[in-house]
Amino acid sequence: MNLQVILRIALRAIFRNKFRSILTMLGIIIGVGSVVAMVSIGQGARSAITAQIASLGTRVLMVTPGSTTQGGIRTGGGSTTTLTPEDARAIAREVSAIEALSPSVRTVAQVVFQNQNWSTAVYGVGSEFEFIRNWHTVSGVYFTRGDVESASKVCVLGKIVADNLFGSLDPIGYTIRIKRIPFTVIGVLEEKGQAAMGMSGDQDDTILVPYTTAQKRLMGISHLTMIFTSARDDRLVDQAKEQIEALLRERHHIQEGSDDDFTVRSQAEIAQAAQTATGVMIMFLGSVAAISLLVGGIGIMNIMLVSVTERTREIGIRMAVGAQESDILLQFLVEAVLLCVVGGGIGLLLGMGGSVMVGKLLNWPTAITPGILLLAFGFSAGVGIFFGFYPARRASRLDPIEALRYE
């Protein structure tokens, strides 16, 4: 019996019980659709995070206060206030592998302009922050080194802050109040979107001021919360990191074998950590969705066993007129695979539509790649072969005489 005849017989058997076939395929449809939707959402999140990290630049290093051990108790990262402006100046002066540096502090403040007010993140940064982050102004100017040294009361607004305080009005030259202290707006930043590592929240919901001004007038502190640096070349990132660590260990009098009270991270490390985290998330989402495929496969096997029982006499007649065991095996295996393949195709369409809908309704990034579609479709066909084999083998091993006697 050739494959074309077997395929025709399988299709006839499926269409003979349309409603049962649809119910059987439902598990595969839901399973494949879930896998495609979940994995595409996970891939979209990974792409978005990777793009955000890449927007900082591959040469950026961030120095943050680390953890300390006091009285046998280890405090968490960022719990110390050991970074100082002197540390930043020493790094800029003595680390040859970097080309730019910006000290940084952060606070949250209520900002007022006339009868409008807005709560936002205020970052105190250096004059080179613009180049380190590749974050330029679309109108006005960025503050200068002189503004930083003199702790000038000037600021640069993120797009969201500018829109909420000024609407369609050009904010350049106007005065706003940050924690009741007047600041002159000298620039508006280009849009950046959701934050990457090193800054929290929406990057456009931000005000940048000289870090000296933030320390003295807004926060009343003398330490730094972060130092941004940029290596001279991609190949010098590791060298820059080693030089910064060695310098800070010397300045902070950290003995050999003792824990550092600071942390230096490069964008490559952050990107790798993000890739690992999103990879785990994608595997988890895919695994949860794959359970539906497993349930669908069990349903396929159950229905195929019922079909073998119902068609026992038919199997006996085919064997009596010359059908081989391999013909019967292939016939029922093709039926199972057809149910899974058709269900898988419908599931692919539903999964793609579902992921697109989620992306539009929730403004969530999604990424549908050919690899996801091929994997889901191939897995559904594999489910058909795996769960269809036992019923098909059972059908092929029926005794023809006993099968003919079956009522």
C-alpha cells in the first residue's frame, strides 16, 4: 500500500468523525499557540533589554558602593557610602584606559513650574555624562564643567518632564523649582524610552543637574552613589576595570583577601546577566506552555486507542486481503500525525495573533522568529509520532482472525 493511499484513508477516517477530531486537536492547538505566544513574549523582552543595555554603549563601566562586613554581619550591595568625589577625580587622573568619567547621585523630588507640578527622579551628574551615555539634547545645551565646579543651579529636562510641566511651551530659559530651589532650564534631552541598567524607571522621566549642585543644595551629602566611566576602546574595557579596582582598593586601604567596599561592572557583564535571566524566563514560559502539548498528546493517544477498538473489524478485513503490519502501523501513525500537524498549524496562527495582540494591548515587546515557529510545529509533529506510535503498533499486531470475529 503506497503512502498516497494511506494518506487518503487517514483523511477519510478523520473527516468521518469531524467533531471528535476537532476536540482531539484542541489540546494541540492550545499547546502550540501557548508555546508560540509565551516564547515570543519572552524573546521580545530579551530583545528589548538587550537594546536598552546596548544604548549605554559597550565601553561603559559603572562603579557603585559595595557591601561591607561589620561584626560578622554582611550588609547588601550599595549599603555603604564609600565612593567620594575624590575617588572620581583619582580615577579620571590615574586610570589611563578610560576617556570620560561622570560622578552621579540620585534623588526624587517634586518639581514645580507656575501651577504645574511633577514628581520625578533628579540625577546629579558630571559634564561628560552626555558623552558616556550618548544622551544629547534636542534643544538648548548641556551644562559645562564650569557649571559643575561652581554648583550652578541649571538643569536639563527629560522629555516626559518637559511635556508635563511646559506642554507645547519651549522650556529653555524658564525657571523651575526642585525641592523649592530655583533652577534655570538650559536644555531638553532626546527621548530614550524605558531605563536600562544604572537608572530606574522611564529614562525620559528625569532631570539632570550638576552633581555638585545636587549634593549641596538638594541632598546635603558629600558621597557619590555611582561613578560612570567610558573606556577608550572596546578592547580596553577589562583593563580599565582592573585599573579602577586596583586604584580604589589602594585608596580605601583594603587588605589582600578582604572584601571590596565597591563594585565595578561593565556593560558586557550586565548584558550577559540579562541574557541569562531572560533565557531562564523564556525556558520557564516555554516549559509551562509545553505542558499543554503534553496533555494534547495524551488526548491524541486516547482517541487513537478508541479508534483502533472501533475499527478492529476493518483492520481484520484489510489484513485478510493482504495488508501488512507495516501498512496498518503507518495508517494509524499518519492519522495521529495529521491531527497534530493540522492542530499545530492552527495553533501557530493563534499563537502569532495572540502575541501581536498582547504587544498592542499591553505595549509589551514581542518577537516572532522562524525558529520559534519551526520548533513549535516540529514539536507538534513529534507529539503525533510519539503518542500515536503505541495505538498504531497495537493495531498492526491484531490477530486477523480475532479481528474479523470482533463485533
